[in-house]
Amino acid sequence: MLTACFFASITAAISVLIPKFLGQGVDEAFTLVNQGNYESDEIRSMLLNTAGIVLLVAALRGGTGFVYMFLGETLSQRVANRLRMLFFDKLQVLSFSFHDRVHTGQLMSRGLSDIEGVRMFVQQGFVQVFRVFFTVACAAVFMVLIDWQLALMSLIFVPFMTYNSARLRLQLRSVWLKIQDALGDLTTTMQENLAGVRVVRSFSAQKYEEQKFDVTAREVVELRKDAARSQARRGGAISFTFIAAWAIVIWFGGQKAIDGNITIGELTQFFFYLSLLRMPVRMLIGIINATARATSAGGRVFEVLDIPSEIRSKEGSEPIEVTDGVLRFENVSFSYGDVKALKDVSFEARKDHTIGIVGAPGSGKSSVANLVPRFYDPDQGTITIDGIDVRDVKVSSIRDAVGLVEQDPFLFDGSIRDNIRYGEVNASEEKVIAAATIAQIHEFIDGLPEGYDAELGERGVGLSGGQRQRVAIARTLLTNSPILIFDDSTSSVDAGTDARIRLALKELTKGQTTVIIAHRLSSLKHAEEILVLDSGEVIERGTHDELVQLGGRYSELWDLQRGDLGTVEE
């Protein structure tokens, strides 16, 4: 950074030498002409020397200019890359409650557009400001040395330009904050439209989506017009001030030259210095715009970076080593904001022990699944593994110990093999095939032309819902976690496939602790204990046979499903 600023300053200092040499050349030429040497070799030699010196200085200026521009661009890219990595890393550790509150489009806008605004400031603003400062300072010194009165008249408008520049920066910063927010909304609208493109098409809602996008896009256009209007208004005032300085030099400088107080060459230098100052004046407007955008954009980026992580490892905490595999909920209550999800839930699952959880949608089943790997922390109560509170050990070790298969699994763009090996990237081909076989997906994969190398597309779009679930099951099984949680993970597969998966899992999960959340009650017939949740509370518990005989909610669901299915696979 210092090197780039140094070369920017050197470039500015060299730039002010060119008018000096030109002015001296003009004076020498006028002297020779006044002496009557119109065609002498001396005047030609003098002009050649002046031209050579100017070219040499210009070449030197070009060299230093290249260095500072290259260093400035390199610096800006490093700053942007560092910010992107910090921002991305921060998103990896922020709690799920944060992601529940904030739109993905807003985060994408901050991580891309806002960081680009900071990069442009470093490249076009921060480094360039040194060049502008030294150009103005050096030019002002040379102008004072030529004629301090004329210099004072020319530079008296600098405070006015400074005032306009400061006002412009404040106005643009306010506008750019609104622009960045609007761009975030625009990104959110586009992201939601692309993610829900099938829903949009199925309801023929393209026009509605276009209108919704157009409203936000027009807001961005109007805000950018406001920024351009402020920039043009203040920029016009600054440019007028500069032209006024030219008029003063033409009048008063011309009078001084006629009176012999300054030479024609010195007046020429003065005009060149004013021309040289025109570039910084123009750059100043761009720098102000870049600064205003960077301050608003940087504020939005650091607003995320400064958010404390709600779910984090305690200082000095150690990784957990699961031996007995005892998972215990003790009087656990949990809420999403003001919405109560779990109320005083208690249960215990052990190695070679399966806990089943059933209930209506919204009863709190998935909340149990989310609390075990510390996606969230409970409001009250404790969750322990082998008697150790999950909040007292390293978060990463908890998530290594807990294998979770969700109802709506996320698959990445890439091959089937890469998706299955996501949690165990160095797993052998044999282990991948074994996991896929247990998940009842190997036969399907093996029948594909590319086999396990088949590309899934974004979000696994090339697979059906049931196939995605089975790939996700294979992915979790490959990690061989001591605690397994299946959150309605076979809801999209047929009853026969579900039964085969359960049968295979029964043998595989010996020595592991298993929690199965399901709507299909036949999946839970062999569970050691089944919890029935309603509005976040455990209203029934027991084995399948005990709950059927109880004649309560579970029995009603069982009779309903048995009636729908006709027969239930054992």
C-alpha cells in the first residue's frame, strides 16, 4: 500500500515538472526571437532540447504511473479477496437464527456488490487521493514561486471546491446506502424467482414476477439518478469554479505579462498548472463518489462481520469423544423468536437404541433434530451426550458426532460420488458403493450411463425427491457418526423401499444411537421408545404396541394409516 502511494506521489511530482520545462523553453524561444535569431541553429537546438526533456520526463511519469496503477489494482484485489474470505468465513459460523432472519439476496449483495464498492475505492480512491493531493500541492508551490498574487487569486476558490466536495460526499453516502439496500432486494427477488421457477411457471405467474422485479429495478434506477443528479449539480459548481480561476489568470496574468511583471513563459507555466489542476478536480468527483459508495458498502459488510456468533465453542473447550452414545434431553424448551417450538421435552437414547418421534406438522419434531448438532441452543434445559453438555465442547466435534438426514436434503452441483463423499472426501469407492447400497440407491446409480460420475445439476435437480433423500442417507451413513438422526428422511420414497432401508439400517446401526422422526408409523414399529409431540409437548410415550393399546393420538394415526395403506409392511 505504501509503495503504491509513494509511486502515486512521485507521478504527481514529475507531472508538475513538465510545465516548468515548457515555460523555460518558451522564454528562451522568445529571447532568441527578440534578438532576431529567427532561423539560427541555436533556436532549433533549444527547441529540440526542450522537446527531448519533456519527452524524457513524460516517459518517466508514464513509468511511475504504470507502477502505481498496477500496485493499486493489485492492492485493491487483495483487499477485496480478503474481505470476501472474511465475509464467507463469517457466514459459515453465524447461527441458523441469523440465516432465518436475513434474506439470502441481501447477503449475496453484501458479499459481492458491496465488497466490489470497497475494492473500487482502494483502486480509484485511496491510492488516487495521494496523487491528487501531491499534484495540487506541487502545482500550488510552483504557482506561488512564479507570482504569489496571481496564485492567490487562482487558488482562492479552493475552499469553495472543498465545501462542495464535502457536501457531495455526504449526499452520495446517503444515496448509496439506499442503493445498496435496493440492490440487495433486487438480488433477493431474482434469487427467489430462480429457486422457485417451477412454481412460477406452474401458476403462469411470469408477468407478476416481472412486475415485482420491475418495481425494485426502477427503485434502483431512480436512486442512481439521484446520485447522478447530486454528482452533476455539485460537480458542475466545482467545474465552474475552475473555469472562473482560468478567467482570472487570463485577465490579471495577461496584465502582468504586458507590464513585464512576469514573462510569457511564466504565464504559459501558469496556464499549464491550471490545466494540470483540472485533472485532479475531475478525479476528485470520482474519488468522492467512490468514497461515498465505499463507506456505505463497507458499513454493510462490517455490519455482518461484527455480528457475534450465537453458536460458538467455549474458550478452551475440548472435542467430545462419544463412547456410550447416550443422548439425553432434560426439560428442554425452545422457541423460534416468539413462537414456542418445544416445551419441557425430556428423553434418553442410547447405543443400540432407537427413539421414534411422531407428530403433526409444526409439533416440534424437526426442532429436536436441529438442537442435537447445535444448530440452535435451547432456551431452557440441557442436551447432553455421554453426560456432557453439548455447549461445553467444540461445536465441530458435536457435528462430527451427529449424522443428520433432513426431509428436504440439499445436494450440490457436481457428481453423485462427490455428493455422497461430501462428509468424507477421501472415502474409498467401496465405502461409497456400500453406503449407496444400504440407502437403496446403488442400483439406480449403477444403471446411469455415467454411473457415480453422473452430474446432478443445481440442488440435485436431476433426481426425484425420493432419490435425493436416498443420496442424502448414503452421504450421512458414510461418515459413520455414532449418533444418527433421520428427520422424516424417507418421506418421499415408497413403503417398500422404506422398509428395505430400515432393514438394512437395523444391521448397520448396531453400536450407534438412532433417532427417527417420521410420519410413516410403520417405520417406527421396532423403536425402543416412541414420543408423540403436539404443540411442542410430549403427550404420549412408549413402544408401538403400548401406544396402540393406549388408544390415544398415536393409535388414531396408526388406524388412519393402516386404513389408507390397507396393509402395513412389517
